[in-house]
Amino acid sequence: MTAHFAIIGSGPSGMYAADALLEGIPDCHIDVYDRLPAPFGLIRYGVAPDHYKTKNTARQFARTLDLPNVRFFGNVEIGRDVTLDELKMLYDGVILAIGAYNDRPLGIPGEDLAGVYGACAFVGWYNGHPDYRDLNPLLDKDAVAVVGVGNVALDVCRVLAKTVAEMDDSDIAEHALAAIQKAPLKNLYMFGRRGPIEAGFTPKELGELRELERAVAFVDSKQLPDTVTGEFEGREKGVKEKNLTIFKELATHQPGTKAIDMKIEFYAAPKEILGTTRVEGIRMERTKVENGKAISTGETFDVPCGAVVKAIGYFSTAPAGVPMNGNGTIANVDGWVVDNLWVVGWSKRGPSGTIPTNGPESREVAQRVIAEYQSAPGTEKSGGDAVALLLKSRNVRSVDYPGWKKIATAEVARATGGHPQEKFTRIDEMLAVLN
């Protein structure tokens, strides 16, 4: 009897799970579903466009999708084109790998003004995600404020600061590159509630701010401790120490020496976004850190800006009927949700870690899926063959992996200059390649 598994989501966590299932049951059949015609999720649409080499992780997953017992169902949305209950009936196990694609709110006045964007949407915009193709962010003023001090905040500021030449080997969407270069930017701000030791940067990404052509990144030396103190696990202290060394170097940089000033400011929490119909500034409150928590001081200051980007984390939404936790993750016990439904990745544990971080966790859940299947094998499931018939009867235009490769080839052919590809940013453009 052949085992049939479905994976909903073709990003890193889903593809790592597919590899683990194949390792445990080499002859099993796996069908990978994605609501977009393009696979690889976070790798394609979340990794910064100027970190194109990082996207080479997708090569490993591409080899998996090329296997004869693995199928890709792109442009298929669960709940719209096929229900989760139908998949649960047709497969021995269903794994949710749907990520976390909703920006957490700041919860402050003015957050609904034009010019306020979540990092998920903003990053999706310059990465060519079809959902955010028409975001058209307000970049008509000379300043942008980014709330958050993690790698995503760094990505946003760095991409906004780079020149056309610096982005030549990236796969930034053409419309976004044009809008950024047209913007009259003079000031970029990055705000963190806590201090430099608590910041979520990695040294590699932080270090890139030293090398920008038209932007000078700097930090107030008074906000930097002499050394890293406190208890840290594993390599964490070493990371903090490297970051502090880079911060001290940035503290020697002088504002005004390049076209754009990029200021990283700690101990500052957003209190209100200022403006009437659109963003005109942001009101920040000074904080102090006690026992690892940011404590308000009551002292505020205003920063004029024309746009605000929230980079403070994400939360998941699940198909109808799937239980959720209060923190925006899917309720589960070691990856098991209910019946033969499982969950991996950000939708399981929250948005944390790098792409490889998903590997061990996805493997652990996949091993539990395999053990559950082998302990009580039932009747033969029809899997993707039955789903294909359902989709055909519902006039759903699904995209298989050979179809996706045709689209990807067309994207490479569209590229100009040193860009490796020029993504299609609308689903109908992708499908037109296959017509």
C-alpha cells in the first residue's frame, strides 16, 4: 500500500518536511500545494532581493519537486478550490506549512493612516509578491521610519538606501526599484524599544550597513554598553559581542557625510503616528530596560516622516476550523493538530530563526507523521489523483512543476542588466506564459 501525504505550503518548512517524509518512506507520494503558481514561499518573497545567493536554498527543494513521486499543485488555494476536509479524507497525512503572513499591529493611534505599512506587505512589494504588487507605498517625503530592530528592519532600510548600481545583481521588482530611486530620501530611522544587546540583528546583516554607497548608518555611542553582560545560551553571547563591535564602529560615523542618514535609535517605543489623512511623523517615547523589559519614561519626541514600516513580527491565519493559539500560531501538540492534520514552521512555533532553522523541526514532525501512519495503516488513499479530478471539475487552473519551470525560464529571459530574473508580479501574467 502506498502512503499519500499532502503538504500545504511550498516554503522552507514544507519542503523540509517533504524531504523528511521521502527519507522515511522513499516510495510515498507527496503532493505540495501553494495558492500561488510560484513555489518556495519565504525564499522567493521574503529573502531580501540583494541577498540573492541566499535564495539558492531553493535548488535543493527544486530537486525534490522534480522527483516522480512528488507533485506540485500551484495556484490552488485551500478553502477556495479544495477544502481541508477533502484533503484529510484523500491523504494519510496533511501537513500545514502556511507560514505567518500577517503583520502584527502596533496598537497605537494613527496606525490606520495612509503611509503605514507592515513589513510583510512592504517586503512583498519590493520582492514582487502578487498580493502586494499595487501597494504603491508613499515614498514622496524625505524620511521613512522603521519600527523594529531585527533583520527584516535592516532589510527594509538597506533596500531603501541602496543605489541602482548596488541593486544590479538583485532580483528586486522593477516597479519597486524605480519607485525607490525616485524617492527624495534623506533620512531613514530604525527604532527599537530596548537596547543594542536585545536587538535581533545578525552580525552579517548588521555589518552590511558599513558599506552603503549613498547612506551613512550611525548610532549614538551613549546608547552602547562597554561590554555584553548577562546570561546567554550557546553561541548567542558571541553574536551579541560581534554586534556590539559593529555598533561601536557605526558610532564613529558622522551624519551628513552621505546623501542619506540612517539612524539606529534604541530605547524608543512608538506612541502615536502623526497626521490627518496620511503619515506626517511619528511620536516616540523614551524607554529604559529593566529585567529585559522596556519600561516607559514618559519623555516623548517627534520625528517627521512620510511613511512608517512596522517590522515587529507576524502571525498566522489558518483555514476555517483549524484551532489557533492566542499568539497567532496554530494550536498543536508537538506538531499534531487534530485527526491526521499536522503543522510545521512559523505557523507552528511563530516567526523566528533563519531558513535552515526550519529543517530540524520539520524533520521531527515528519517522523511523527510517519510513525502515526505506520502504526495504524488504513485503506489505500487516492491522494492527488482524486484532487486533480476535483480541480478539473471546478475549472481550477492549477500549475504543475513543469509548468512552473516554464514560468521561471520566462522570468530569467525578462531580466535586464545584471539582474538574475525579473519576476512576474501578477498571477495572470504567470498563467499567460502557459497559454
